[in-house]
Amino acid sequence: MIDTEKLLEVAKEAAYEAGEIQLSYLGKKKGISHKSNEFDLVTEADKLSEEKIVSIIQTNFPEHTILGEESGTHEGNKSGYLWVIDPLDGTTNFAHNFPHFAVSIGLVKNGKIFMGVVYDVCKNELFWAAEGTGAYLNAEPIEVSQIKELKKSLLATGFPCSKEKTLEENFVYFKEFVYKSQAVRRPGAAALDLCYVAAGRLDGFWELNLCPWDVTAGTCIVREAGGKVTNFDSEDFNPEIKNIIASNSIIHEQMKEVLFETRKSFKQN
């Protein structure tokens, strides 16, 4: 059995090292290219950050499997540990020198989300948690908000890079939540949106078309801060299903109801 403190120590080291790489590119030419479409960016810093994270994890835990956004799967020896990495969440922000992006490193243990570390590079804010530890921002414990009504809630969402039907669908949700909440934000980095829910800066978050590396780390942090994370149509959360609701748990059912009714109307049209 590997000590949780050791797992956290390695994840934090990897996050800080990747963050240093990103800061070295901020404000400079970034070597931008495209992945699936002209809006889905990847930079040299994304790739170098992932290489650094993978190297640190493999040095400490060579038997573990790693899933990285940029380099895919690095097979281990079926140890039961799977690291899920987004080396630079918020690449579009980063490419435009908009200072809101993060390193996201999650760990799945025997099929369950077990640990998460998310590093906001520009603010030097390290969000972290492991199962049973509580959630933290740097060295201070954090917890979700106590807002009870959706109409008093500050929410966030994100929009997919591809201009497909999910974009149109989320505009409909966005409109509904603008009317039914206090306000809605769209910061552009899902891992940080989740951490902001955990820290009580946001009361809820929803998004479509996400991948496991976008949400694994943040999901652990929200749960350990007292929040709730599910898919739109479930009480559990499966990161392979490409939608997510995260909240302070109190407004969760109110958010689900808005999404359910809006989705029903959207699909009928």
C-alpha cells in the first residue's frame, strides 16, 4: 500500500514543475498548433508540461498507468493506480496571455477517484485533496458555500472548442441559468471552476463535452470540500460521460431540475 502523503507529495511536485514551464512561456511566443479543429489549441508548453509530469510520476511510481491529454496512455503493470493529467487546462487563455489556467493531476485508485491536485499557476494557488483528507488551498482547509437558493447562486460553465451541437445546447442552458441564478461566469478552465466550487467562490458549475483529464482532480477536491458531483442524469459521477454538475450539494437538485427541463425542451425542438 502506497502512503497517501507520498502520492500527494509527488503530485504537488509535478504540478509545481509544470507550472514553472508555463510561467517561462507566459507573454512569449508559444508555438501554437491545432488538434481536432481550428479552435482546439495546443502549445509547446502543454507538451513540455505533460512530459515533465509523466517523467516525475514514472520516476516515483514506474508501475502506475498514466493517461495524459496530449500523449495518451502510458501503461503500467495493472497496479490499480491511474493518473489522469491535464498538463495545461485553459490553453486558449494561456495562448492569449489571459492569466487563468492550471495544471490538473488526478489519481484513480482501483476504479475510484482518489486524489486531486490543481495548480493555478498565475495566482500560485494549489488546490488539493485525497479521499478522507478534506480539501485544501495551499495549507488552508476549504469548504463549499452554504447558499441554499439557486436564485442567489453564482454559477459557472464552459463551452466546447468545437462548434457543434453541444455548443448550441449549452447556450440554451446558459440562458436559463442567467435568468434563474444571481449570475453566471465562463472563466475557461474547468479544473479551476471545480476548485472554485470547492472553495465557495462559486456555488455551482455545469458543462458538456468534457474529458476525464478535465474533471478527475477537481471532482475529488469538490467532494472532499463537502460538495456534490454527478452527471446530468445520475446520482453518481462517471468521468467518461461527457457532462458534469458540481455544486455545494444544497442547490444540486435545483440545478439538475433546470438542466432536465431545459434539455427536454431543447430536444423536442
